[in-house]
Amino acid sequence: MTNPNLDWAKMTIPSTLARSAATWPNVSAIEEGESKLTFAGLAIAVEEAARAFMAAGIQRGDRIGIWAPNSARWIVAALGLQSVGAVLVTLNTRFKAAEAAYVLEKSEARLLCTVGDFLGMNYADVIAAQKLPALERILLLDGQSPNGKSWDAFLAGASAVTPAAAKARAAEVTPDDLCDFLFTSGTTGNPKAVMSAHGQNLKVFEVWGRTVGLRAGDRYLIINPFFHSFGYKGGWLACLIHGATALPHGVFDVAEVLGRIQREKITVMPGPPAIYQSMLAYEGREKYDTSSLRLAVTGAAPTPVELVHRMRKELGFQSVIKAYGLTESCGTVSICLPTDSAETIANSDGAAIPDTEVKLMDPGGKEVPRGTAGEVWVRGYNVMRGYFNDEAETKKAIDAEGWLHTGDIAVMDERGYIKITDRIKDMYIMGGFNVYPAEVESLLFQHPGIAAGAVIGVPDERMGEVGMAFVVPRPGASLEATEVIAWSRANMANYKVPRYVEVVDELPKNASGKVVKNELRDRVKARFGG
């Protein structure tokens, strides 16, 4: 358990690493296959990386990109660059070359840590073909490319910098220094670089870990990608703060994950609801022992109460907790408590984390009454420092009084718990009624034959827009579109009933496990003339 009396807002990531190495020197920090690093060993590896970055001429405030799947080396590289005062720039592993180049150009990254072949593409080769005048060097965390320098060869440069010089540089880093740029598309336009600082991230994830019950010695399978705040900040950074063991996982595969849970005695496994739905729907799941599982933290999509019950009963989780956040809030706005009922966890996204404020507002900037839907506004230490080199968009997102306008719609109950109903941009209007796809998806999950579903609004001449549902059958179940529509009519208000249903084998998902609704919209554009 961390010390809640420590002022985490005055800590830095390098000072947190030093604290962890002193507090839990012999506890396993990262495990990857046969390779294991204790917290003391991690501190040594990070110092070597920091010295190599210094030898490469990296200065405080310089940006360094990481475009690679989850791995131990990813963590060492990130901590190494943050220890010399550089800013971590994360790149989505599903990016194509042009998208990655945009992020590197926008952030003015000097170095890129990447890999050779991954998912059928050589990342180093495709970036080398882009015109990026600020990018000086490509480092290979794994794999091969004539366009990149191997990690071992890069580390050899550390000999030119003394350990004392690296320690002095780490001591210069301040809590207010920027530690990362995470890119977000927001609601419109090109991706924007969200800036956040050391102290605010540490304060947020000390609270997050303490609230969910993350503890020293926990074995945390990190499926959420490190380029996302859930895998990075709610993943390995939370492990560093709380003394848990991080077990990076590259690409989600149900059988592989179930095997790792059994083999490596995983206790903590956060992720979006789709991950748990996939595990529950997997034929042959009963062959795996998942009894070591203790804690799940979920969010980013509807979590039906039946899913919470099944996660506890069938997968063995003692604690299923829901949280809500966005990149612009260091990843966390609100959180449930372990003592909350399954109904509360399914039907809310928790209350504001301590020492922050949340209110729900109407389009005119007036606070709405409890029980009424409104846009989530957030104020406190979790709010980003702004968008890099984009003052206009920063002013749109954060008002003069410091409130972050999230673009998410929620309802707040009398306890201050909020329930995210949808993104403003995903809501559609059918015959004058606001329809929130997330709510319809949650209802569809109650259908005995549906394993997962996604709903979008499609054009309709008479009603303006109507719902279209894409549903995945549970193993062994047979679904018919007409039957799903009839069931919906019997179980939800008429305006929420999808007018079209398509039965699919799977839903398109991004690397974070979220359903990519734009792909679904593109799929039906020709059909509806959108």
C-alpha cells in the first residue's frame, strides 16, 4: 500500500522509480517470458537507458516517440527518457505510416523507439520513408531494419555518461515538467497532442490504484496498449507507484490470455468490457484455471450488470470496478469503489476522484438537475496542461475558469455518481428523441443470444435517423435479425429499438479493444446514402 500522506503532486516519475527500488528492491517489477526485472533491477536498467539518451544529446523538454507493442523494453525506454526530462510521445500500434508521421512531425520528435516487423509491417522501414526533418534517429526495441539502430548498440553509448551525471539530470526534473504527449482525435479534425506533467499523473494514479485496491505483489496482466493512458498510466505506471508486477501483453488473443492467467497466476486484469465478453464467449474456457484473478477495472463502454455478475461467478473476479476518464484528464475523472454493488458498477462510472470537481452542463452552460443528461465538465489536478502548439483548441476544451469540457454525456445521481450515456458525437435523434447508442447496447446485451453489440444512427427519410445494431451471437446461439428486433420491441422504448439489425461474427475493434464505429458507419454508407 502506498503512503497516502505523501504529496504525490510533488513527485516525479524518476523519483517514484527511486522510491519503488528502495521500498520493494527484490519484488518483481516486470516479467516477460523468462526475463524478470526486480524494482532494483529496473532502476539500474533505466539509468543505463537514461545515460544512453544523454549520450545521444537529448535535453530536457525534447520529445521522443515510442511506436511499438507492449514489452518490458517499452517501459525501460519510457522511464529512461522521462528520467532525463524528455517527453514521451506514444504512437498507436495500428497507425499506418502517414498517421505515425503526422504524430512525429506535430510533436517535433527527435528520436523514435520502434520495432521491425509487427502485424505484417516493418515500422522502422515505413517511417524512414517519410519526410521528417526533426527526426534524427530510429532505435529498434525489437526486430531488424537497416534504417534503425539496435537497442543494444544504442545502450553501448551509455559508457560516455557517468551514473552521477544521470542521477543529477533525474534530480533536475520537476513535478511540473511535461512527461508525455498522448494524441487524441477529440471530436473533430486532426489528432491533437495532449500535454500532461509528472506530478499530476502520479497523484491521479496513486489515488486510482489505492481506490481499486492495487497492491504490492499483485500480478498485473497489461493487455491495454501502452500507447493509451489505460495501459501506460493505469498499467505500468500504476504498478510502479504501488509495487505491483507488470506483465506486458502484446496482442489480445483469448486462448493466449487464458493460458497466461493460469500459468502466471494473474491477479489483476483491467480492460474494456469487450475483453471480458470475449473471454466469457470463448468455447473451451472451462479448461483454464482463472481462480487467481482478483481485480478487474473496466470502462470505456457499457458494462451490463449481467456481465459484472458473470465476471465474478464464471471468471472468478472478487472485485469488478468501473472508472471513467479521457486522455485530457490524465485518463481518470471518476471511479467506483470496491464496496459498490454490481448494479452500481454496471449502471454508473463512479464519483469524481478526491480533490477534483465534476458537474453536468446543458448546451447553454447551465448546470442540469440531478437525473438529467448533460455534458461532463471536470476541474482539478487531473486536467491536461493543454494541446501542444494549439492554443485555439485548448481554449475550446478548457474554459477561463479551468473547466475541461469533455464532450461526453452523463447523468448524475444524488450520490454524485455519474453514468456516461454517450459521446455527444455518437448520439442520434430519432423523431425528436435523443438516442444514446451506449444505452441501447447495454439493453441488447441482456438478450440471451447476444455476446456483444454496437449501435449507430443511420439516415431515415421520415424519422431523421434510426438505429442500426450489429450483434455478435454467443457460442452455439442462432440469431435472426427479425427476432432481435422483435425482442427489442418487447424490452425497450420504441424510439430506442434498432430498425435494422446485422448479425456479424465480430465487431471491428481498435488496439485498445474499443469498437470502431466509424468502420461500421463506412460499411453502411452506400446502403443509406450517407
